[in-house]
Amino acid sequence: MTTEGHIAALERRHKELDRKIEDEMAHLSYDDLAVAELKRRKLEIKDELQKLQSHAA
């Protein structure tokens, strides 16, 4: 996979996690631990994206 393709895939996963977080938090009794895990995974993807983008530039 090219760097650009990998970046695009990571961006899609980042947006998907954002939607999952919003969906989970829309419930009145959402699971704090589940939301925290989703946010942690989203941050990991963001960090990887930043690394790839800095190397690609």
C-alpha cells in the first residue's frame, strides 16, 4: 500500500471512530469505558497520521 493509500485508510478509520463515539454518547446511559477506549484508539490513529504526513511532506 502506498503512503497516500495508508493515510486515506487511517483517515477513514479516524472518522469512523468519531461516528462511533458520537453514537455511543447519544445514549443516556453510555459506557464511559467504551467511550474512553474509542477515544484512545482515535488518538493512536491521529498520532500515526501525523507521523506519516510529516514523513510524506
